[in-house]
Amino acid sequence: MTDRDPHPRTVGLPAGLFRTLDWPGDGNGTAVFLHGLSGVAEVWGDTVDALGRGRPRCVALDQRGHGHSPRTPGAYAATDYLSDLLALVVQLDGPVRLVGHSMGARVAMLAAA
């Protein structure tokens, strides 16, 4: 692992223990990456690499029910994903930039609204 590789982390959110991948950055701030319906945090690796040396810190979340994050019976409404994201942003000591694909973009738009 180099200093440019992601560091897996576990964060405690109200719905349980969630996994993130955390890439160090040379730029200012933090960007949070939210995958689509069938994705996991790893799908953002090439995108983060393409941002280059001046990128911000990049944190990709395994959203609930995906990857190494909890499966919460019956709790998969957009507002449930939004609650997870908002709790993560508080831990990251926001503000953050939000980047989402598909379902993740919907969650990002709800957070922005």
C-alpha cells in the first residue's frame, strides 16, 4: 500500500458500523463519494486516481446493505441513506463535496436540498 492507496476504515453511524475507503489528498477539503444501487466503495478508485495530485481527501462509503456495511431489515428508503450520509458528514467535520452515481446521486441531491 502506498500513501495514495485508500485506507479502509470503519465508522460508527446510528444504523451500525459502516466501511469507508479513505484516500489522502493534497488539496483542500473532503469529497464524499456515493456509489450506485449495485456498487461498493471500490468503484470510485479510478475516478479518485483521475483527480490527480491536487485532489481533496476522498472518502467513499459502502452505503447500507452494500459491501461491508450493515444490512438493515426494511430500512432502504432514500431518507435512510440520507441519514447515514448526514451522520458521516458530521464525523468528517464537514463541509464536504458530494459526488454520487445513480442511487448515490439521489442521496447527494437530497443532502444538498
